[in-house]
Amino acid sequence: MAYDNDNIFAKILRGEIPNTTVYEDENILAFNDISPRTPIHVLVIPKRPYVDMDDFVINGTPEEVSNFYAKVVEITHQLGLKEDGYRLVANTGKNSGQLVPHFHIHIMSGRQLGEAGMTAGMKGIDS
């Protein structure tokens, strides 16, 4: 999958589509999913154009990759999710259901997401 500069996340980064920002710095944007699958469903994206996790980890600098994941954890703490727990999801490629060719992590929480909840909770996560 090639990077598409007209994907929804690229448009959000350019300010063409509004979002409800949870966190932002010079490298990362985190915002509430517009179709949440759990009570708390936040997407975290790098601001640079990476297609998927492979692209990000292989082509991003070690500092960029490390900072991204450190910020994901910081965001989970900011949201108060550490005590009750949360799930991180990163879809990579067509067999995973990735529809948006821009790397991102889903932070999901706010209800029980055990094994039974995994199938139901993950159904329809489209990215």
C-alpha cells in the first residue's frame, strides 16, 4: 500500500477535516475516533507520512519511533487508563483490515476488553 496524500489522516493533519484533539506536539497528533468502538477510543498518528507500522519502524529514526511509543504511554496516563487498563491496536496491511494508509495506533478502553470482547470490540476497526 503506497502512501496516499489524500487519506483522511493527511487531511486532518492539514486542517482540512476537524478533529477533537487529545494531544499534539510537533511530531504527533492524538484525537478521538469519530466512530468509537469503545467508550474511550483515541487514534495516535505521527505527523510524517508513514503508511503502516513496518514503514514507520523501518524508515523513522530511532528517536522518532521511541518518542512516538513513549507519547502513546503518556497519553494513556493523561486519560487515566493505567489503573483499569487499555488496548493498543495497530493494523498493518490488507489482511489486518487497514483502510487508511497512514500509520496509527488505536488506544481503546472504558469497558472490559477480554477475549470475548476482543472479537466484538474489534469488529469494524477499519484502519
